Amino acid sequence: MRGGALQQITYPTGGYTKFNFEPHYVTRSVPGYQTTSVTNSSVLYDGSTYQTLSFTTPSGYTNYTLSLSSTTVGVSGTYQVLDPNGNMVINATIQSGTSTTQAITLTPGTTYTSRLYGTTTTTAWGGCSASISYQMPVTNITNITIGGLRINSIVHRDPLAAQDIITNFNYTAGGSSSTGILYSMPTYVNVLRNDMYGLIWGNTSNGPYNPNGCATLTGGGFEAAYLISPSSVLPMRTTMGNHIGYSEVDVAQTGNGHSVYRYYSANYWDGFQNSADVVVRNVNDLSCNASVSSYPYAPLPFDSITGELKYEAYFNQSNQILKEVWHYPVYTQDPVGTPGYNCKLVPTSSNSSLLWGTEYQLHSFFKTQDKSVETDYDPLNGKSITTTSITNYNSIFHHQPTQRISNTSLGDNLITNYTYAFDFRLSNCDGIDNGYQNYQNNLNTATSAFYNNVYSCTPTTNDANNCRWISYENYRISKAQARINYVNYRYTNFTSISPASTFTTYHNQDKNNADTELKPILELQDEYDNALIETSNWKNSSFVGADFTRYDYITNPAGFVAPQKTQKINIISPSSNFTNAVTYNNSSITKDNRYEDENNYIFYGGNLVSVTKKDGVNNSFIWGYNHQYPVARITGA
């Protein structure tokens, strides 16, 4: 697996970085057996004295193994077992210098008496023994190798100090079991089953089909057909390009302490941690289980949180904690999904086939909150300081942070609010119906009609004239038409392609009528530049300051906008009120009247060429290298 992997980077200074890899491992519960003895006996000093032992067989076990051994030549013996009534159930001979085993049967939960005695042709005694044991099922926890490589250590060579800095990575959380999560189990064999097939054809009077939707091997029985493939028949899941992740990774450097990182993983896939294998190799149930995935298989749903950092902690060389941070990200699913339909012609018997289809929805996710709780520790006095930080993403028009909240151990509550170019809304544009509810209503109508028809009609044929199949075809057509209507509505009302949509028409009308402060912000929207416009700061529910960036059109390149000035509210003491900057009457911006000019800017050719500060001192910049880099700054001229 290491073939072709990067091994070392050597630097011109003589140092190098070396990478040491190892295979991926996941922990699995593998079934096995443990030998457990119910009795052991050994011979005494002469052939006339019995060694008698009592034992009770455990409940649930009938089959046992009798082991007989004589390790001393010239010493033989007899081993007998009697039931509670004194009846002899075992009478076995131990031959001199031999070891044998044999299968025996005993009654579960019964107390037996065993006796062992020996005879000898020498002066030596001993070495004669007997035992009764059984195989008890146990689960063995073991690490199983998975394809691919993970980093084991990174060695940095310092040529001046002639020493190595070694960073080691551990994936067992300090124990022996791997914390690896296999995101998908490759499935090489699977029952051939389809939900819609079972619904439409499962209860027809003329066809011996399984109501759970399985194709049959014979065409007339209920033994399910199955797929066999050299690659996984089910879609495979990866996260950030990898098929495996780790719920915890520990990173350590000699003499520099260590760090612990824990990650979120999908709860559904965590269930595979206790599986007995890392792939599906066998079909143990051909009776058609409704839990088998519907074929042809739909793509796996997107998992937004897997791979996100959950926890991080930092320790010194004495293993004393210095800092820990807990992370709590929150994601929201976009309500508008993309419908998909995967279909394939499947043989349902030796001389017929049907078109099987599986419907699915693809949804994207967006982050709505990011919360972290950070605690700093002082190992000398045992004290700590905790800060809770929350970042909210509340706008439906962009995915930039709109609010940051920090709660300190001192009891202070600090809030910063952010307003961007896309947050300055025009009521005419936002008043246009997005068409989604009408789309949903059409889908619901089509779905209700389909299921009403399916459960009310009585199929009289098992071919294309099946009334359920006809209803399903009409259902697919109705859903497709609903989607077409929705896409056309969105195209007509919201795209900027000629002819102009309803949104573009309203937007351009309001932009032409906007004043010199709002119009540049609407231009930023047209350029898809979601620039930060206003920031306001609060402490313990009191306003403490704000910043506003005013944009204006520039002469070169013509038609583009750039920051013209920054304005600031400086207050001596906290205030109880603040007016957020918002669009007024679709033509101007209202904002707090305490703003004062702070800096004035001049842009030319896309570059900042002049900044005049509040004190009147001007800073100018000359750009060279084809206007890519500033080569001079002139102050006060």
C-alpha cells in the first residue's frame, strides 16, 4: 500500500521531512469460542484410593469433550462419571503414556460425581489426569486492516541542531482498539428487491410475486434472487475524499506534550463498529427481507456533520491539561431538493423482465450555527477560565456569519452583529412568490392520486396493462411536469438572463431610483460581491460602537464600485439604542445618525491609491509590476 506514497522531502538547507505511514484499521467484533472446563482430576498415590470430585454442568450445554492423559510411562488409569442416581454414564480407560479426547453428552444443569484412580507397573505415581470441557461462544474484539494509508509519524530533521523533531499520531484513544469509522461497508452480494415492484406487482392475482418486492430465482417461488459483484453493489460513502475516518486522533511530540482531537461521525454508520466483518460477503436470508436496500440503488444521502471537529485538548509534558475546546456545529437542510430517478431493466424470471426504478432526493445543507466552549487551565493553581462563543448564520440570502456571541467566565456577554450587501433588501423583489409551495402542492396532489389508485384498483393482468403500473406511469409523468413547471417559474421570475425576469425588472427599476448610498450596494449585489457593510458591537445588552463602509462608483474601471469611506460611531459610555442600517422605501438607506467619517479612500484600476485619515493626513500608494504590487507609499503629500 505504501508504493508511490510520499516518503521524504529534502530541503536546500540540508534538513528534511520524512513521512512514516501505516495501514488503516477498524475495530470489529469477531465471533469465536473459548474452552471452559467443568471439572479436572488427577490420580492420587496408589491404585486403591479414589479421587472423587463433584461438578455441575451449565444450563444450555449438552455436548462436551473428555480429555484423558497419562504423561508417565507405566501409569494408567480409569475415569468414571456417575449421575445423581449413581448410574455410571462414563467409564473410560487412560492408557499408559497416551493422551486422547472424545466427545461425550451430559444433561445440562445436572450435578455429577467423577472419580479417577490409577495403576502402575513402576515405583512412580502421578501424571494421570482427566478433564471435561465445553466450547463457550465468545466475542473477540480485534483490529482489522482496511485499504489505504494513515500517517504514523512525521520526522523533521534540523541540520543545524543535528536532531530530529518527531510528531507521532495515535488512533486508539490510549487503548488498543482503533477509533476508525468505516463510512461504508462494501457489499459484494445483495438480495434483488425493489419497493415499487412490490407495491405494484407484489399482490397481483396472476403472478407469484413477493409483496416485499423481491425478484425470485425460479419465477414462481419465494426464494429471492440476488446480485453478486466484484465491486460494491451499493453506493459507497466517503467524507472529504476518504472512505474511513477516526473519532479520535492523538498527536504527540517528545518533550512538547500532546494534543487530542475528536471528530463527529454519523450515528448510522457508527453501528458498523461492532460488525463481525468489514464487507458484506454472504446472503444469509433469501426469504426477502423488506429492510434490504431498493434496487437500483440510490445515492447515499449527504451527511453534513461527519468529519467536523468535535473536541480538542492540549496537554503539557506532565500530562496536565492546558486547554480544551468543545465544538457544536448546527446544519440545516435546504428544503428544496433535486429529485432523482435511477432505473434499470431487471429479469424477473427466465423469460420476462421489468423496468425497476428507485426515486430519491438530493439535498444540500448550510451551517446555521457554530458554537464552541473553550476552557483555559492553569496547572499551577488549578484554576480555569471558560469562554463560550457562538457564531450564527441567520441570513437566508447568504452564508456569511451574521452574529458572534461571546460569554466569558467574568460574566460579560459580548455581541457583534454583521450586515452585508445582500442583506439590504428591496421589498418589490422579495415580494415575488418563490413558487416552492405551489410546487409542493402539485407533488402532494400527484402522490395522493397515485396511492388512492394503487390501493383501490384490482390488477387483472401482470403485464403493462396492470392498473397499478398505469397509475405509476401517470404518477411519474405528473411529478415530472410539476418539476418542469417549477423550474420554468423560477426561470421566468428570478434569472437574470434576457428577457429580464420579474426579479431583474424590479431590481433595475429600484436601482435606477436609488440614492448615491444605496445604489452602489445594489451594484455589489449585481457583481455577486457580498461585502461587509456594517458592524455593531454590544456588551451586556448595551451598544458600545459600530462601523459602516460606504461604497461609491469609481472612474476606472468604469461602472464598478469600491469603498469610498469608512464611518464610525465612537461613544464615551455604553448606549441603550442603536439604529441598524436598512433599506428605506426601496430608494435609500437609513442608519444611525451618530456616524462620523473615519477614512476616505480613492481606488483606481482596482487598486487603493489614496487613504485620507480623520486627522487629514493623506497616504498615497504607487503600484508597479503591471499594477499587481504596491512599490511606494507617500505620507503627507
